[in-house]
Amino acid sequence: MTDAAREVADLMAKAAREWLDSLDAEQRRLAVGPAPGVGEAAEAERTTWYYTPTDHGGLTFSRQRPAQHRMVMRLVASGLSEAGYNTVATVIGLENVLDRVEDFSVYWGRERSRDPNMYYLRVFGEPGGTEPWGWRFGGHHVSLNFLVVDGRVTATTPMFMGADPAASPLLGGAALRPLGAPEDLARELVRSLRPEAAERAILLPRPPYDVVAGNSPRVDDRVITRRELWQPDQNVPDRPDQPHTFLDDAERRAVSLTPPLKGVPAAELDAGQRELLRALLGTYLGRVQDGISPLSRYDDPAQLDAVHFAWAGSTEPGEPHYYRLHGPRLLVEWTKVHRGANHAHAVWRDPETDFGGDVLAAHHAAHHAS
């Protein structure tokens, strides 16, 4: 990240302040959280994240006026690229499509369960001040987490986007596929591998139920249960369209995140395959503004060499599958398993500094040491 990270932080601060200034006292109670790093309990809340349609913490669209909705989306746009913003906006709109897919019948204890107004924003700390601050925006299939330290955007992960349905028909035979490129590029890459490389890249003949790291605050190899993907006080839906493809112990070890990195390293790919991998990385790291994206890191051949590509499940279109990109400061996971393999999850994480914990610790050590 370059000094452009400071320009992006300024845009974020301006948008966040405008939104906060528009809120009444009750809205602010839900919208504002403690500054990053001020205490263990506060950090636990800031680093708790979800991608299910549960309470993400913050102020929902449903509790705001239309003018405030626009302010929220301006803040969202301040951190995302044009393509990233368009994808998030489309994913939110998919709640209406999903409601129709389910015959407008799903009920989870709230007035409308598939609801594009149930997206939450919370700002942590004081935007634009001298102390660290951040913000989180999320709801079903969206989780954005940004941290600003010393006036620069220093963390952009975890960043989750999903799509259900992953593909839906449009007029004239077209299809709406918000996450089509991450799927197509990865499949093209795995199917291009030589047999020996494919044997190492394809870890299992069937995929895991979900992304392996789940919604853990830190990337580790603990098995994440479905219960943990929802708020503790919310009933977890159990629907027939989501088969329980849980792996046994041996299969879990095969797709685990423990060292050594699994799959095929880019160092063993040919030039065309490396171009595919670089393009695939761009569909994740290109979600954010150029000035805060680490994508240019992979212009260095040595950095790209260290990225491992792994797959599980069928390589045929329309069949359940999983893949990951794993390397230093990088974990990308994708699943397309449920609803007849028409429900996609795609997450970008930094295993070393999700939520900016290392930068935050260094700031507090430098500025608040006793």
C-alpha cells in the first residue's frame, strides 16, 4: 500500500463523519463502537464477523432514512473499487432474487428473512482523528472490515462476498453472475494443469461444506461449526437445499490449513497458467481501491511463486467444488456447494494481519507505552 492509502483514508473519514453527524442518539448507540485496540472486550466485538443473515452488529438500513442509506453506500464505495462496489450492491439486491427462489416462504423469526435492508454498519472510534479507527459493513454474503491507523488504511480483511443464487436468468438468455469470474478463472486454471500437477492440486474428490477458516477472527485450523456462523441467540436454519457434506477426519486433514501449504505452487506453473493465477488474484484483491490493494505485490515473480493453488471436488461446471489460494499474507477460499452448486462463497483474508492487529499493536506500543 502506498501513500494513496492516506487519500483513501481521508475519503473514508469524510464519508463516515457525514453519516455519523446525521444520526440521532438512538441510531448512534447502535452505530458507534469503541476505538480499535482499547480493550480485550472491544477488540473481540470488532473482530467478530459473519457472512450469514444474522445480526452483524451495527445500525441496519431498516433503522435509517433513505438519505442515510446513500451516506452508508458512499462510505462503502470509499473503500472499494468500482467493480467491488458494483458486486456488493448486486449481492445485496440478490436478497430479493433469493426470496423468490424460496417462494417468499423462509421465516427465521423476523418480519422478512431475506431482506436487503438487513445490512449493518458500525464505526469504531473517531473517523479522521489522531487515533486508530475503523468500520465494518455486513449482512448476508457481505462482510467488509477496514482499519485506519496513523491516517492510512492499514487493513482491508477479512473481506467476504457471496452469491445465492450464484447464477440467475436474465432476459434474452443472459445470466446474472456476480462472482462468475472467480469461478471461471479457477476452473480454467485447474483444468489446464498437467496430470502430475493436477494430482497434487486436487486434494479431495468432494469439497468441504464451506470455507475452511469459516468466520474465525484469526486464520487457524480449528473446525468451525455451523452454529458459530450465526449469533448465539439465533436459531440456525436447517434446510434441504443445503446438504451436510461434512468431511471425515482424514478428509479434513487433507484440506486443512496447517503447514506445509497444500496444492501446487505458482513456481511450477507455466506462463499461461501464471497469467490465469494473477487474473484470479485480481478478482479478490481488486475488490478494493487500487491505492490500498496488495495486488501489485504479485508483479514480483518471487511473490507469485509462493502462492499455492488447491482444489477439491469436481472440475466440471455445475458441480460442487472448492478452491483456495494460499501463501504469505494471503488466503483466498471459494466454495460452491449448496443449492445444487448454485450458492457461492468467496473470501479474502490475510492470515498474518486480519483486522490489522499487528499494525494496531505497533501503534499502541509506539504512542501509548507507559
